Amino acid sequence: MNYLRFLLTLTFCLTSSLGFVPKIQAQNNPSTATEETPLTTEELLTQVCDFLKSQQSLTVEMDITYDNVLSSGTKVQYSGYKIVSLQRPNMLKVETIADQGNRNFYYDGKTITLFSPDAKVFATKEAPVNIDEMVNTIEEKLGFTIPMANLFTSDPCAILDDIAEDPLYIGSNLVNREETDQILIVTEDWDGQLWISQDEPPLVKKAIVTYKNLPNAPQYTVLFSNWNFKPSFAPDTFTFTPAQDNFKVQILPSEP
């Protein structure tokens, strides 16, 4: 059995991370703006980015649905649940419970570890010294991504510097019965939608990525909840310690 392929397939669904854009022209004024000081789309996104950048630690829960396109062309939807724990600049943990298998990711500033508790296999590899470099390394050299990873880098806005069109403010719309400001972001490969809370601080409450250049345009949807910016982490939170019955495999670089 190819344990490496099994591990990497179950560990992460290959997705593009969704972030925010630093350069926008105002489309129209979000409902949170006042008549005296109207808030533009650019200012709204900048507020979200600046707040996330200023937080040294956080936890957040993510309820996820994503499409899998069958060979027949039919789309089948799967679901998952993630708990993200972050301690800047160099600690990250992502715990995943999902229809297609449970999996965990650990980064402690020295190594990354991928672990499949279902298969009881793990793989560990040396990693760069900060989250930004780590995210780039695993995507470019190891061939997988962490969904929504740019939210946890030092500049959540950077990923959208080269968007195809100016983001568009859609309106004040509901997420779980809560009024939020909805924004549409268009790129050449995918379209993104963000729903941002109208309370302070401004937080991402929902995100959808539509991969419009893939067959049948599959979507990846995330509902964010329980943002916590003053978490208390145990000393071993970000370090993986294998059990006696865990089997170690090697992480191989992705092919060019």
C-alpha cells in the first residue's frame, strides 16, 4: 500500500487559499458605514486584514463543504470540520474531522507533521522558521496547501495583489441569521465571496471559492465560528508525539 499517497490524499484537499485584497476602488458603501464617514469596500477589507495581522495568537473553528466532481461530471458534496490553532510567528495546528478521513497538521517552527489517525501513519519533515515561508514551501516543494492558510500569514492581503477585477460590494446579507457585509472577488482562475461581520472587530464569517476553470466549477465553502484571540495553549499543542502503533512514512518532494 502506498502509505505516502494515502496520507497526503486524506490529509488535505487541494485547494487555493482565499484571502483579502489590499488594492480596491470603492464599489458602493457597506451598510456599516455612516453618512458622516462612509466606509468603502477597500477600507472594509483593510480593517479585516489589519485586525488579523495584529493578533499574535488565535483559534477558530471552520465548518467546510466542498464539491468532488465524478468522472461522469456529477458533483458530490462532502463536509468537514476544522479547528485551527495559531501562535505567530511559527506555530500552527490544524485538526480535521471530515467525510473523507480525519487528519491533523502540526508546525512547531522546526518541523511539519502530517498525521492520519485513521491509518495511524504520519510523516515529518524539516520546515522553515516562520509560517509565511512554511506555507510557501509546502505548496511549492511538497505539492499540497492548507485551506485558508493565508489568513494566518503575516499579510493576509498579499495573495490577491493580482486580482482580475476590482472587488464588488454585494450588500448586507445573512450568515447564520447574522447581518454581514458580502463582497465578491474575481480572479482568472477562481471567484471568491466573503461575508464580514458588521460588529467590532470585523471578522470573516463565511467564504466561498468557486473554481470556475475546473470541470463543473466545484466550490469550497467555509463557515467560521468561535474566533478566539486570547487562547491558552498547552506546551505540546503544536508538536506531534507519535503513539507506539503509529507508522512513519517519508514526505517526498512533488514532481515538477
